[in-house]
Amino acid sequence: MDTSPPISPPSKLTESKQNVPPLLLHDTPTYHTHLWSLTRSRRQSSVISAGWSELIKSGELRAWDEKRNQFWQLDVEQQLQCSHMDQLRVTLVSGSEAFARQLLRDHLIDASLLQRGDMKLLRCAHKQGLQEIHCDMPDPDAAQQCYTVILYLTTTVSTAVPVLPHSAERQAACYSADAKTVRSHLLQRRNFSSCLVNPGDAMLLRCNCPHYGVANPNTEMRYVLFLHFSPKRCGRVDTEAQRYPHGVES
């Protein structure tokens, strides 16, 4: 019998800040049952978040690439022209990885066996950023061994995650080639939930956990930091390749 705690059903999003869903998902023991976890800001993540915000406001981050669903992405490994801001970038990259590794350890994941892959800043404007339901890796076996950490840098609405526990049926729905299986109720938006998050809040996802980005309900730009971890024995993982069970427009 599943003894995991109940999760509040998805809340309807509006365009008003005042009507953003309340905190529903934080600090619930969902990682080992649902393959995701949302943690509240702590001192370390709050300081890192503030540092990224300072760097963003400096205007030195210019190499943004537009991606699907009208959001933009920037590889934080790229050196900046301003030496002072580049030193800040280097410090933030190191600190963000250290924080993410601690988050993995907090969930009983042996971070010493993992290599850090891509680290990217993501941004999207008001009403932009709605994604299709997807998993972060297309291969189901590799996805079970890899992890995504999302650090929220602005007050916004979290990534939408499944309210039902992980199961073989859900795994099949995520990775099946059979259209009927993919249309399973487990991959319908009504069975996903999102909530208000603050700068420094962080989400951990195993890469075979379905999820999707919710459209930004705020008039301000939304910024998040994305980090990917995979086993050291694997080569570098292409995080641009994802699994969209329902498909996406080219």
C-alpha cells in the first residue's frame, strides 16, 4: 500500500501575482515515491540566488539562445569580458554545484559517483515558457541514473510535477512508442501540480520523472538555474535531447 502523503491537486494559474498558487509542494518526502522534491530556500541557496541576480542585472550575460516555447538559455561556462563579473560567475558556478551536490546527498544520492554536466541559466517573459510534458533524457535506462537540479532565482511558479507516485505504468507511458499508452491519464496536466516558489528554493528531479515548465504568470522576467548530473562512467550528456511522450512542434 502506498503510504506517501497526499499532495494537493493542481491549482489553476492566473496572470495575477496575488492569485499565484500557495506553497503546496515544499518539504514533502516525495523524492523516493515520486522522483521529485522541492525544498525551501536556505542560507546557501539564498546567497547563490542573490549572486546570480547581481550578475544578471550587470548586463554582462549576452550570449542568450532562444529555445522552444519562447524561453531563452545561456551556458554559464562562457567567459565574460568584464573580469570582475567573470570572477563572480566562476564563484557562482562553483557554489551552485556545491549546493546541488549537497541537495543530492540530502536525498541519499551518492553525489561522489556523479559528474556535473550542463549548467545553464533559463529565462522567460510574462505568459511565456509553457512546455509540453517531458522527461529530461530520451533513454529510460540512462534517465534512471541522472538528475536535474533547478534553482529558482526569482519569485515565480515552480515546474509542474506529477502528484501521483512513480510506477511501472507511468514509466511505460513516458517512454512507450504506443500512442494509446502515451495518452495514459498519468501524463495529463490535471495530474501535475505547481506552486509558488521564492529565490533560493530548489527542485530535484530524477531524469525519468515527467514534468513541464508552467507559463510565467508574472510581468517580471523569470530566471532559473538548471544543473545536470550523470554517472562519471558515462560520457557527457546532451541535455538538449529530451523525451516528449506527446511530441512537440518542430
